[in-house]
Amino acid sequence: MSSELNLTSDQKTKVTTLMEGEAKQRKELRNDTSLSREQKREKGQVMMADQEKKLKQILSPDQFQKWQKVRQEFRPRRQEGQSAEKKTE
């Protein structure tokens, strides 16, 4: 991602820190047995919106637009993987 977006070293550090923190939060959310599936989904959506806000502050407008495009291209592949997982369950 860093080469595709042409991130500066400062941006790389900030984005890496943000993504690692987000990954930790998502893992904690998935493991939280006190929440229903719907509650987890809602919290996940809030986390994604928060991540977008933070990325807008770190990236230039052009970089943010490229990031959104990359994310949209990745999404169908991720959903295909989830469909395959559900079929095997």
C-alpha cells in the first residue's frame, strides 16, 4: 500500500500505527462474546468510519482517493473468501 500511495516515511509510520491499532480493536471486537452479531457489525462500522477520518488527516486528498479505490477493489475478493468460508461451515 505504501508504494502504491507513495507515502512519506512520516505517513508510513502514522498509517502503520493506525492499522495495527485498528487490527487489535477488530480482533477484540470479534472475540467479545457479550455482543450480538448485529452489535459487532454496528461497532465495526463505527470503527471503519473513524479509521477513514484518521486516514483523511494523514493522507493527501489524492492519496486518500487512491486508498479508497484500492479498498473497493479488495472488497469483492474479501467477500468471495467469506462466501467460501460459509460454504465449508
